[in-house]
Amino acid sequence: MGQDEPLRRELSGYDATAVVIGAIVGVGIFFTPSRVALLAGDGRLALLTWGIGGLIAMLGALTFAELGALVPRAGGQYELLRDAYGSATGFVYVICNATATQAGAIGVIALVCVDNLAVAVTGAVLGPWPTLGCAVAMTIGIALANAAGVRWGARIQNLTVIAKLATLLAVAAVALLAAPPSVDAVGSGAAVQTSQNLNPIAAIAAALVPTLFTFGGWQQVLWMGGEVERPERNLPVSILVGVSVVVAVYLLVNWAYLALLGHAGVATSETLAADAVAVVFGDPGRRAIAIAVAISALGVLNAQLLTGPRLLFALARDGRLWPLLGRVHATRGTPIPAILLLASMAIVLLLIAGEDGVDRLLTGVVLVDGVFFALTGLASLVLARRLPHAQRPVRMPGFPLVPLLFGLSEVAVVVGAWLDPEVRGAAAIGAAWIAGALIVYFVGFNKPRATRPTGDPTDESSSARPASASPADG
């Protein structure tokens, strides 16, 4: 290990775009549209909800594209939060992300991958302990692949992104060519028993919570800013292209679900994609979808272990976490301690809490995601006011309206999650996690730790920072 070995810029613009798409398109799109259709109340409102969610995602893409070019370094989102609001905010974000959001996601996604592989091969899921053992082994394997070199993680990401987009487009093609003519795709779904009777505006607002959660993930490419070639160009382009592709594919596949199953079928399905394809292809279609879900889950699992450790790395290089986590392997060029720590936390969380406990935790961190999405979006306004003379490589159209609208949209998601009685209890877990991370910061990490000599030319976390952009101390 060499503490002062910098990260290597080995990721092309295509690789960065694959990170964006792969981090967004997970297993949610195969299941979440059922919840959205149920809350929306009919097919037209469900599609409108996905359209509004796509618009908000594009506002976020424009906002994050500009910010990504401003901090093209490892853990860029951490730097933005730190510089805009103080070191406490940046620390809480990284710790919540590492101990809950990503650690929980890694555990659950590994289980989903194993379950679907088992269904595809044997037609049934494995027992609890074999499933857990396979999930742990898969997590270790992906962690080791990413520790071996950033190119290994990028290759896995690129291949799984191609596979998952091909799958979703295939579902759309099935609907286009073979949808049953008798299906009422956008019917009112009167036979569907909803948990609440809402007017159209309230129904869309409620349905936007799971919709935006399914759209989330494009921010993860900012964490890889220290390893992207020509980051001032490739980071903004990858975010804009990646989010645009996902919005188009999500709208298309949601239309396909409705065309194949109708609104009532979508709203009541527990295995949505499999049920949709089975309309035409029966059991072989179900098994094909199981393989597709497994591949998609593998891609998201890789995305978490490819990007997440860079936040821990950046926090450690900033002197706010143990120095070991800021080390880069001298020959592999990867932050191996940070990768192994994140994988270990995911495994421990899964072993202690189990699948149900981790799933409840992830439901709670919808609130955490919304809070920090809003803060990051609004950071563009804060930094523009605080650093009026800072050079910005990219200036997106619509400033300051675009980041303001995006930030307010995410605030609405946080409020919606808190007001939803089915989510409120889990949202309280997210709020408690934020409070716990803040306590940890003030107890043990509110003073910077010495990590390397001042002015170290290999310090990529501070190089190229505008002279006026000194971080506000929390």
C-alpha cells in the first residue's frame, strides 16, 4: 500500500455513462411500477407519474452535471456538501450512505440476485441459509473484483448495463408485437382495492415517492470523479446521457407493463415483469425474466462496490476518518481498505438484521436519500452565492431555477415519505440514522486528522479546488 498513490483516471466517458445507467436501473423497475399503479389509481395517472418523475430526474441531471464538472475528484458529492454546509453535513452523508443506504442495498440486492438465479436454474428459491451463504460469497467476489482494479469493475458494469437495457427493451417489444387486444391498459382499475381514496393530484404526489426512488442513482458517478478521464467533459455528458436513456426506457417499459397486463394487473402483481412476459411466453418467459433480474441485481451490486468506497476514501483523505481508508494500492490503483470495509459492513448488517430487517432499513433511508439529494441540488445555489468568482467549467441552462425546482421536488418527497402512514415508521429510522451519524461526528470526528504532509502534490482531494473554495468548518 502507498498512502500517497493517487487514483488513476482510467474510466472513459462510456464507462462513466454505464455507471450512471447501472446505478439507476436496478431491480426496482421490475417491481416498483405495481406500487405506483396502485397509488395512482389508473393507468393514465400512473404513466403521468412516471413522466413527472422523469422530468424531475432530468432537472437533477442538469444540476448534477454542472456540479460534477465543478468537483471532478473522488467523492465529489461529499466535497459539495462539505463546502456548501460544513464538514458535519459531508460526514453525516458519507456515514449514512456507507452504514445504511449502500450497505443495506448491497445485502438485499445480493439476496435478490441469488433468489432469481435459483428460480432461473431450478424453478424455486433456495433455503434461507444457502441463500444467505451464496449472497455473502457473491458480495465478497464482487468486492475482490473491484479491488483488483477499476477496469475490472468497469467491465462488469458495462456488460450488465447492456444486458439490463436489452431486457427492458425486449419487454417493450413483446408488448408492441404481442399484447393481448382485450387488455384495458389504462382503465380505472375499479377492481383494485386501494388503501386510500385520493384525488388525482394527491394520488400522483403519493406515487412519486416510489417513482423517484426508482429513478435515483445518477449521483454515484460523482463519487468516481477522480478516476474519469477528462472529467470536466465526461462527467456532465455521462449524467445527461445516462439519465435521458433511463427516462426513455422507463416510460417505454411502463407502457409495456400496462399494455400486457392492464392497470388492474399491474397494480396487483407481485412479480410484475415475470407476469407481463408470461402473458405471451408462459413459464419460459418467467425464467427468462428471473435471469434478467439476476443480471440487473448483479450490475447494481457491482455499482455499489465500485462507487461507494470512493466516498469513504474522500472522507479519510480529508482527515475526517481513519487514515487507512484513504490509502490506494500502489499497483492496483484502488482504495482496497475502503472497498473491503463497505463489503464487510454489508455482510455484517445482513447477518445481524436479516433480509426483513435490512429491507425495512432501506425503506427508511428513502428519507435520507431525499434529504441529501435536496441538499446537493441546493448546494449549487449556495456555492454560487458564496463563491461568485469561482470558475465553473460547465454552466447548465436554467440556473438558478433548475436546481431550485429539483431541490424543492426532493423536499416534497421527504415530506411525502413522512406523511405516508405506511412509510412513516421506516422514515423515522432514517431520521434516527442521520441523528446517530451526527452524534458520532461530534464525539469522535469533528477535528481533522493528519493524513499526509500539507501541500502533498498527490492530494487529489484538494488539488484544482478554486482558491476561494475553502471548506466551511462544521
